[in-house]
Amino acid sequence: MKISVLGAGVVGLTTAWWLTEAGHEIVLIDGAGRPAAGASGANGAQLSYRYVAPMASPKMLRQLPGLLLPGEDAIKVSLDTELIGWGLRFLKACTGAEVARTTAAQLALAELSRAELERLLGKVPLDFGLRTAGKLVIFRKAADFVAATPDADDPAVALTPRQCLELEPNLALDVSEFAGGLYTSSEQVGDCGSFCEQLFAKLKESNRVDMRMDTAIGRPVVRNRRMTAIETDRGVIEADQFVLSLGSGARAFAKSCGFNLPIYPVKGHSITVPDEGKPPLTHSVTDYSRKIVYAPLPGATRIAGFADFQGYDTTPVPSRIAQLKAAAADTFDIDTLGDVAASDVAPWAGLRPMTPDSRPVIGPSPLEGLFLNTGQGMLGWTLACGSARLTADLIDGKPPSCPVAPFDVARFS
Ligand SMILES: Cc1cc2nc3c(=O)[nH]c(=O)nc-3n(C[C@H](O)[C@H](O)[C@H](O)COP(=O)(O)OP(=O)(O)OC[C@H]3O[C@@H](n4cnc5c(N)ncnc54)[C@H](O)[C@@H]3O)c2cc1C
């Protein structure tokens, strides 16, 4: 089958790979001149297979009124009309039952992702700093630490502040400054942007993918209620099937197809700080209270965080970058101003394509001929390979490799 994959972020690229592997002919279309130009560029680098915490939760519901006030909180919200409709669905998802449903669905998809990434790397070695670094989540507030107590089937172990410091000696916190941590030794890190560039190169080498970069996507062409082609600024492209993986651009495209896809762009920031000599940390560390992650990558530390509901602007905001630098200094003694020249610290921002219930949308769309694989939100890097596998399974009519019902777009109708 000739399949056109819309979007060359990590979700579109992995989708293209898995569909090529299944024997399909692919046309990959993206408006940017390079892969991973959107949210997949310099994200938090966490392959967070066990820590999938959905954003919509009863706790978030209690915090919401405070988030609407101005300040330098980890989450910022500016209401707009798109966000109001999305927000109402988000509120509905803030129940214990929905959190349990989402967590179970994400854990199954994450497990599939891990296995599929391993399988991919067995076939095509890619070098993007993949490492089983282990993930330490630190909690500054005792109540948060208690609430996060792992279940019996959770491989995470609870650590005292002293044990956290023994595990990660460069953590520049006093034992009195935090309540404890959760450590999961099996979690991985890897540079998503570098993975995307290399997978893109492999797809190109395969000669089975027609790459249409620098090509802005317009409207679908629909004949007899089936999508048969797509309008672009470089002409009309026909295919037997289309896969929508446009990240935060997916909502607008779905609208032009006549259906609603509640995906809101949740902006995050990162800095990448070159190591000076010895790397400052050996594990991946998440500061739960500040919503900041620290990832050891080859020759650099990636520091990422925040969730700003403020529209589609992707420009890094100086105050957010300053917050990341300050956090790096007081949590790990990472000096981004002195010895490391400010110009070596790479500031970046991206838009997480977020659904109200934090679950991706994977499955057929209301428009025949258009398949959906998008909305991976906070976990797009973690879930990409599993989502691609599910997409290939479903398009080929094979039994899906993990439960797909939780990802059906019909849940929003
Ligand atoms: C600060 C931050 C930290 C993060 N940390 C992590 C993490 O640690 N672990 C994790 O698992 N996930 C993380 N994420 C989430 C993850 O990065 C995203 O979920 C993932 O990158 C989404 O991939 P995507 O391919 O769906 O979207 P994108 O990467 O945004 O790709 C969409 C593509 O579509 C193209 N496009 C859009 N509209 C059009 C159009 N009209 N015409 C043509 N092309 C178009 C864009 O150019 C882009 O290339 C983080 C995100 C951010 C912002």
C-alpha cells in the first residue's frame, strides 16, 4: 500500500519505519526542512517506561485555581477558547478511575515501546546516548512522597534523603530540603533529537521512503467520503492511506477533515549544558515538585521542564530559561553562567501534543483513509516505538500488540 505519513517528529518517523518494515511504500511529509523540528528536538530525554503519571488527576484538580494566577509556577495557564473546551474534558479526566485507566494503558504501551525500540536497535544500530541510567524522582514535600508510595507490583523503591544522596552524590541538596525519593533502576535515557536524525537518515537510505520535507500541509482531498490525497504548498500528493502524526498541528488538520481532535500544545523548555570534565550526574533525576528533569547525555546534561498552556508560540521564554539555569545551579551545582560560556548552553522550547486524558490517539479516524497516531503528550519519546507498532498492526489488520481500546478517538465524541 502507498501510505503517506504526515509529520517527521519522533512519532511520524517511527511510524514511517514500522510501516516500511511491514512492506509499505511511504511518503513522509513535513513542513520543516529537517526531522524533529517540533517537540521531538531537545526534550527531556527520559524513556520513562514505568513512571507514566497522567497529568489529569484528582491532585491536579485541587491545584487548578492557583494555576490561573500569575507567578513562576511549574505550570502556567492562560485561558483561550481552544483551551476552555479542552479544559472541560481535562476536568472530566481528573478522577481516580480515569487515572487508573490511563496508567494501565500507558504502562502496557510503554512496555511494548521498550521491546520495539530494542528490536529496532537489533536491526539498525543507532547511537543516541541510550543508557539504562535508572530514574530517581525526588520529592520536596512529605505529602507528595507519601502519596507516591509504590504499589507492590511497582519496581520503584522508596529511598530516604540520605539514600538518595548516596545514590546520586552530586545532588546538591541537604537532607532537610527534601522528603525522599523513588528509584527505578530499569528506566532509560536517550537523546530523542539525535535518534530522529539517524532514523531519518536510515529511512532515506532505504530508498523506500519518498521524503517531502519543506512541504506545508494544507487540506485533505476527499472523494466519496474517503481521503484520497492531500493538498500541500508543493502540489497534491495521493496515497491509499494517510497517517496523522503532526504533533500540535494535528488538531487543525483534523478540523479541516471535519472532526474534533482535542489536542492542546503544552509548552516546555530545556537547556543542554556541555559537561566540563566529569558529568555532573549519573542517573536521570526528576524533581517532582519543580517539574524539572535532569538527564545525563553523552558530553552534556539535558535539563527540561514546565508545562505552559499558552498557545502555539515556540519561542523560548527568557524567564523560563533563567529558572532552569537557577534550578541546575541549586540542585546539582551546574554552573551555566560562569565556567560554561552562556553561548554553549542551548535554550529550547517545544509544544507537547497533549490530549485531555494524557492518552495518545491511535486508531482509525472518522474520515476513511486517515489513521491517527498522535497526542502522546508528555511521553511521546517513550511511547513512539510502541505507538508505531500498533499503527502498523492496525493498518495491516493484524491483532494489536497491546490493548488499543483506551486510545480510540471515539472516547472524545
Ligand atoms: C520540554 C519537553 C520535555 C519533554 N520530555 C520528554 C521526555 O523526557 N520523555 C518523553 O517521552 N517525552 C518528552 N516530551 C514529549 C515529547 O517530546 C513529545 O510528545 C513528542 O516529541 C511528540 O512527537 P510528535 O512527533 O508527535 O510531534 P512533533 O515532534 O512536534 O512533530 C510534529 C511534526 O509535524 C510537523 N507539522 C506540524 N504541522 C504541520 C503542517 N501543517 N504542515 C507540515 N508539517 C507540519 C512539524 O514540523 C513537526 O516536525 C517532552 C516535550 C517537551 C516539550
